Amino acid sequence: MASIIDSFRETFSDHLSLLKISILSIPVFYSYQIYVQTKKCSYEAFFWWAGVTLFFLFGFLIQVTSNVLNEKDSVLPPLNPLKLAFSAFKGIIAVGPYAWISCALANYICSAINIISWLDTTLKVIIWFVVAAIITTAFLMFATKEKITNAYNVKLLFDKAGDLITVLIVFILQLLVINLPTTAFIGYTLFMLFGIGPIFNFFWALVLVFNIAVTGHYMAQVHYEIFSYEKINF
């Protein structure tokens, strides 16, 4: 079974992990700084910078997952912007259509649901978990060898997507639980010492990037459970 503890431990102990995560945290931190200073900057500047940052973080997530799946020596990839951008670009082509179509359908279906308040909410949550499972399955199929065509094995995708729903729920719960005694405690300590400012904000940028890396590692573990080992080479 996939272990979030293993993901935390192996990501944290990876070669130069703190340095790599710190470097990637800089644009995240800067995006937030632009956002809180909107009186001095336009929203367009924030959306542009945040979009570029998310683009490279997506490439980072792909390469972490691929490294673990293919048993590379390092969990975290070298911070080569060209390679990160190329992975992100291919990932958008591979996963983007699934995300666009499934989200559009989910929005349409959710807008038509009007029964009872609690039942409406439950059905909408289920629908969005199904959407997340489809997108995650496509992502895992692509990240195996970073081949776009792998993501378009539609039969395999729908055969496996149902298995991802429970996995995603468990992952979210595990991620929340393991962050409480670690990042939440350190964040509270920094808040008490320095208040809300650059140090506090940069710490949460570090937390975000670290958790993205942990997610990539965890998704690779999930791949071994959902797909057979032979499927890794499809």
C-alpha cells in the first residue's frame, strides 16, 4: 500500500532536496508577494507570474513521478528549466483534454442537480472525485515514460479510473494528517516569532513545493498498485 510516510522521508532525504525545493519556492513566494501588493501591481502581472510558476511546478511534478517510477537515482529532478518546461508542455497535451472535457461535463451536471441541500453536496463531491480520478489516471499513464500517446489509451484509463477514487480520498487525508504535526507546528512557531512577513510567507512556499514533490512520489507508488508492473512499459 502506498505510504505517505515513505514519500515524506525519501523526498526530504533526497540529494540536495532542500536546495532544489528552496529554489523552486522563490517564484511561488514572489507570486504571493505580487498578489498581496495588488495596489502597486496589476492583477495581470500576478496571473502571468503565477501561471508561469504553475507551469514549471507541473513539469516538476511530472518528473518526480517519472523518476520514482523508473527507479532513477534521485527523486527530485535537476532544475533544468528547459526540461521542466518540455515535460509540462507534453503533460498539458496529454492530460489537458481530459481535464477540460471532464470538468465541463461535471459543471453541467452539477448545475442541474437540485434535490436536497445535503444530497446535492454529496453528489457534487462524488462527481468531482470522479473527475479527479480520471485526470489522475491520465497523468499516471503519461508520467510513466512521458509519452503523450500513453495517456490516450482510453479503455485502460476508464478501467483503472474507478480504483483511483478511494486512493485520492486516502491520500488527501494522509497528507492533511502528516502535515499537522510538522508544517503546521513550524508555521505557528514562525508566526509567533516573526509574525506574518517574508520569513513566514517563504516557509509556506517551501511547504507547497515540498508537498508537490511528495505528491509526485506518492503517485508513483499508486501507479504500482493500480497498474501491473508490465503496464509500466506500455
